[in-house]
Amino acid sequence: MMKKILLANKITKKVIKDLKDRQEYAFDIVYLKYHKLVYSIIYEIVYDKELSKDLSQDTFIKMLDNIYKCDFTDENRFRAWLCSIAKNNALDELRHKEYQNELLNEEEVDFIKDRQDDFVKKASIYFPQLTIDEIKLINLYYNCHMSYSEIADYLDSNKTYIYREIKRITQKIKI
């Protein structure tokens, strides 16, 4: 079986046919060739490593469940189809999370503000190179364990901006 995987560098009609017939070697070929691509597409949308791993697995399961519906003439069409499953899977997850996310209630907001004030006082001593706003952002992420989406909602900001700012600040202090 490993010999077949090593020899196969293209997704051919035979591999797709065998994938439809649930041949394990065919799945191994597809997975080895595309798992990093699928993961990276999903990660660029959700910015969460563990969730990206889970959604990558779901993508390959959906591929197996739906491959019988498709008739691919070449590898590029198969790849595009698999990438669209990954992208749609990630977007569906975001929509689902947004739907289920409740707004923070007043008690949670007060609790976060109290923790944040304490953290800002201590952090400003250890990280004098950071502004108060940068310390607050780091606090929400590392100390309050809020996700990028939760921080964006809390600060009425954009999730991508929050992600980039936390990454920039982290690099600034080399956490």
C-alpha cells in the first residue's frame, strides 16, 4: 500500500474511482497530498489551530460522503472542489459560532474590567514599552482567555484586526 502512495504524485481518474469505492490507499493519497492545503485554507478563515484541525477532518469526511456525486476529468477540478468544501466548512463554522455567541452580560463585563485594571497596573511595570491599550488587548487574550471574535465583539472591532494586533504586540514583547 505505501508503495502505491509513494508512486502516486497525481490524483488520477483511477484514484478518484477508487476513492469512490472507498479504497483506503486512494484516501491516503488524497490526504497526504492535500491535508496541508485544506488546513491552511481553514486556518486563514477561523484563526484557531485546534478548530482548523477538526474542520480539516470534517472536510475530508464530507469529501468522502459526496465524491460519488462528482465526475472529475482532472486533478485541478478535484482540488478546486476539495478547497471549496474546506472554505465552506470554515465559513459555516463561523456563521454557527456567530449565531450561538451571546453578548457579554453586565456581570461579565464588570468582571473583565476589574481583572483588566489589575493586570494593566502590573503589566505596565514589566512591559513599559507597551501602551495601555496594548496591555488591555494582551490581557483580554492571555489573561481572560477570550477568543479573537470575543475580543472583537467586546471592543466593537474587527476579528482580523484583533488577531494582527495581538500577534504584533506579542512579537514586540516576545511572549
